[in-house]
Amino acid sequence: VDQFGIQEALDQLGLKEINEGASTGSNWFSNGKIIESYSPATGELIGKVKSATKEDYETAMKAAEEAFKTWRLVPAPKRGEIVRQMGEELRKNKEALGKLVSYEMGKSYQEGLGEVQEMIDICDFAVGLSRQLHGLTMHSERPMHRMYEQWHPFGIVGIISAFNFPVAVWSWNSMIAWICGDVCIWKPSSKTPLCAVACQNIIQTVLKRNNLPEGLSCLVVGNESGDLINNDKRIPLVSFTGSTRIGRHVSQVVASRFGNTILELGGNNAIIVSENADLSMVLVGAVFGAVGTAGQRCTSTRRLIVHDSVYDKTLDVLKNAYGQLKIGNPLDETNHVGPLIDKGAVQDYLSAIEKAKAEGGRVIVEGGVLEGEGYESGCYVKPCIIEAKNEFEIVQHETFAPVLYVMKYSTIEEAIAIQNGVPQGLSSSIFTNNMREMELFLSAAGSDCGIANVNIGTSGAEIGGAFGGEKETGGGRESGSDAWKAYMRRQTNTINYGTALPLAQGIKFDF
Ligand code: UN1
């Protein structure tokens, strides 16, 4: 029985024939080892995808190089028109793709739909941006000279994405890269290869319809391609989303060949709950932040820093909310929390809890692995809350699971110091109705994160802002604002329209 219409969604997304592990022929390259994709929701085998061999990778790169030669000369607003059509195609496939995201990755169907909505939104954003890739003009110090800057496409952008946002994070990169005149080669997470093939099918429909080269969008599945991308001098920009551990490696390899990187690595995001907070708002922000996507967002709330005067009350409210959480199949919309991505993630979750206890953590809401009907995949865990100290080694680490550490503070300065007292710097938030606290939190002496929110949780950032963080989060920015500049090279141009050739800085060089 196909209670949630999975088969229909797979058919719509053109994923039927790949169940045998064959290629669909739409410019993704696959003659290598078979990767099997299992649903963490049910444990079922969804499909098999062949990974790219070294030769496949070469074929993809040749196609990308060729495609770039034509694409870079297409006017940017015309490139925007193509991305507009991609957005239309995504609108048509929103339900099917959202369902696949939910089924293959394990986030709730609603969040799967939300992820596709982010893709649609970034398309719209990119279309507008395609007429706004502005450079500055400057005044030259020399007469009859004009000086300005322009932005040119880089070339081939390598995108290495993670399982937790299997489609949206790729689109933040690719849609912006495309309007900038770049072409893309995508290495998706090997945990969510079908989501990648589905996106590839959607994009190729648009490219074919417009007689554009397939090499604009290349897909290489399998971890071998990751290091090929990192080491490849033909790829001037690598955008990597994933763990700090792997990100450090990517950063070093790409830097050693003077390539550019955009790094979106781990977060260790905290909410400060002030004595001036509206606790009913904290409830929604903190619980969604900590248990949404089963704690597998880079922006998930990992730490709650609570003023001692409202500490007990806050814990009571949280305990009550956690008691009402429904954990189960993410496609069933009555459930709040779905599974972790795989059994490895379950082990990491269990070991984090053990470590926290060993360091002296006190369990507020008990965790554990769920068993029995509906939990056959072995990937369902109970969101838990542990009272901890910020200095605990485990608290300093990002564990990609619904484990929330709570701790007390007494002054706002102390709260900010705790919030900043971790190696990561992605997202942060304060709940307060006190404007002095709020402004201090947002000031140069406040949060050191790339994202700092007031009366909003740490997760669920909108695409219009630049997304990313500092310190071990890697410093990259993607998505909105002027993040597009990272996908282009800047050229400063000085034009002399006079008949003399005066040198800059007044230097005389006469013959
Ligand atoms: C991520 O977790 O990798 O802010 C990205 C959010 C989402 C993006 C998260 N818009 O939660």
C-alpha cells in the first residue's frame, strides 16, 4: 500500500527507470558503483543510483567547460529568464519533490514543501538579481579617464551539498551561479542521491526546451567526485556545505590551488531567554528550533541560555511541550518529529547523551531510541533536554540530533559570553522585550554569529538575507543580499579617452 503516494511522486519526478540503477541520460554521469538509498522513515529501499567514475567526472567537466563558453555570453537578464522557467517547473513539482525530500531525508512533509518553497523563492530572487549585477564607477585622478568595475562569471562552480537540505541548498548556489553566468557541477550527499537526480531532471527539462547545453547543470554522485572537485584547477569556486571536519579539509585543498570557497559548516546555535522574554513565544521558537528536522539543521537550536529568575518556569513549559510531541512517519502530517538520517546518526545521538551525562549533565527530558510499530527503520529517537555547562566538551560540539542543552545566567553580559563561547558562529537569538538587552545583543559587543535574531528562534532563515556564519562555521555567505558577489570575479577597468598618457600618482616618464 502506497498510503502517501510515493510511487506517484517518483514517477512524476522521472525516477522510475533509475530503480534499476541505470542512468536517465539527462546529463548526469553514472557508470560507477551503485548507491542504494533507503528511507529513514520506513527503512525501505527507495532506489539505486549509479555513482560517477573518474571518466564520468571528466565527461561532465568537458560538458561544463563547453557550456560555459556560450552561457557566459548570454545577457544576464536572459539568463534570469531561464531561471524563471526553472522556478515555474519547481512550482509544478512542489508536492512531488517535497514528498521525496520527506521520504528520502526524513524531515516532515511540511518542511519538505518548505524546502521546495525556498527553491522557488531563490529562483524569483535570482530573476530580479539578473538585472542588478551592479558594479561601481569611480572617479579617476587623471583627466579624460574613466574608471569602473564590472563583474564577470567565474566559470565552473562546484557545489558539494549535505543531506539535511538535499535540494534547497543546491538551489541557493546554482540559481545564483546561473544568473551570474557560471555553470555548475553538483556532488550531492550520498545519503540523498534521488533528490539530486529529481532536481537534475527538472532542470534538464528547462535546458532542453530552450536549446541550452546540458553541461550548464552537471550531476556527479558519489564521494569520489568530491575530492576530484576540490583538487580541480578548472573549478575556481567550490561551495561546500557540511561538517567542520570535512570543511577544513575542503578549505585547505582548494586554498592550496588558490581556488575560492564558500563554506557553510557546523553551528552551535543558542537562544538567550531573558527575564523579559515572552515565554509563549520562546516555547514555539525553542521547541521548533530544537526538534524541527529532528535537530538536523545547521541552524537547529542546541543551547538554551536562560535567566535564573525564569529558569524553572521555562523548563516546566518545555517539559510540558516535549511531552506532547508526536514522533513518527514524517509523511504523516500529524507528527512533529521524524527520524534521523541513518543509524550512524542515532549512534552519534546516543553517544552525545552519554558524554553529557558523564561530564555531569542532568537529564531534564529523557532521550532514547524508539522501537516497535512504525519505528522499524531504527532511526527514530526521542528529543531530549539536558542541563549542562557550556564548558562541557560535548556542548562545544555540534551533534546533529534533537539534543538541547540548557544552562543558567544572571547578567546579560554573561549570557552573551556563553552564547559566544563555542567554536562555531552560525545562528543566535535572544527573546526579550527589553530594548537595551536587545541592542546590546545586536551590537559589536554582542553576538558573534552570522545570524542574530530577536524574538525569533535560530532556525528558519529567509532566503533574502545572506546565510552563513563565522569562526568554525567557515565564513561563507549564500542566498540573498549581495552573496552573489562570491560567484563572480571583479574586474577594475580604466579607460583613457584622451590623447595623452598621464601616469597615476603624478609620475613623469618622459622620453
Ligand atoms: C541548513 O541547515 O543547512 O535557516 C540550512 C534555516 C534554513 C536553512 C538551513 N532556511 O533553517
